[in-house]
Amino acid sequence: MIDDRGATSIDWRGRVGTVDRLRILFVCTGNVCRSPTAEGVLRYKARLHGLSSVIECDSAGTDVYHVGQPPSPRAIRRAALRGYDLRDLRARALTPEDFGAFHMMLAMDRGHLRVLRRTVRWRRGAQARLFLDYAIGLGGLREVPDPFNGDAGDYDHALDLIEAGCDGILQALQRKRA
């Protein structure tokens, strides 16, 4: 749902133990650039905003060719320059269990969203949407471009967009909790 500020509001239901927690899965192609960066950025920012107890996040890829590998060295380097540590993350593939385990599955681009929505049709659980639906002030930009074959500037651009999306998620969550 889009709210009056142009950002998507957060609507989730569910309990993990006795504490309400929003479980978010970020999804990209190989889980070595965009989605692990979003996972690392949201974890960091949630801690800064005192929201790490209500947000749990993970990331996965629609393809399996990087499973077990760390994020791209360029993703790690560019994120580290902004204070985000991605070194301990490892790529994994999207699993059928993910659709019941997460409240939200956020796709980095429309191709990933199509994969998620095809699977959501026959599985119950998470809502699938574009990650940048949560970003504020991007002038209609909806996808995080894949920097994998690009240069440092491409990684920085992706990181700018990911920070905007994570900020939007946190703002929507803070409004919901108020």
C-alpha cells in the first residue's frame, strides 16, 4: 500500500515467539551483490534505530551458481567504505521454505519479482514486491541495477538505491509502531 508520502507502508502479521518481528528476505540473481548488500545495510540501520529486535532479514538468489560464496569483493569494498560489513554473509538460493518463513520478499528487479510471484501463486506466505517500492524520493525508479559486471560507480549507485530502500522500510516501520 502506498502512503501519503509516496512510500509503501508495511503490513505484516505474525509472531515469532512472544515478540512481533518483521521477517524480510531480499532477493536478487546470484545473492552476491544487491541482496546481501540490502541485508547488511538493513541490519546495520535497524541497530542504529533501535529496531533490530523487530526486524529479521536474510537474502537469497534466484539462481544457484554462487551458493556458499561471499558477496562480490567489490560489493564488500564499496559497502565497507560506508560502514557496512558484508564479509560474513554467504550466498544461498531461494528455497520453497522461504515462502512460509518470511513476511516480505523484496525483489531487486522485475525479473526477480516475476520469479517470486510465480512461486507465491502456489505457496502461501510472504508478500512479494519490488524493494524500491519502499524508497522515498527516487522519482519513480523501481529497480536496483545489477552492478556485477560494472565498476565501482555501478556499485556505489546500487548502494545509494539500497540505502534509500532500507531507509524507507525503517521509516514505514517506525510509523506503524508509533
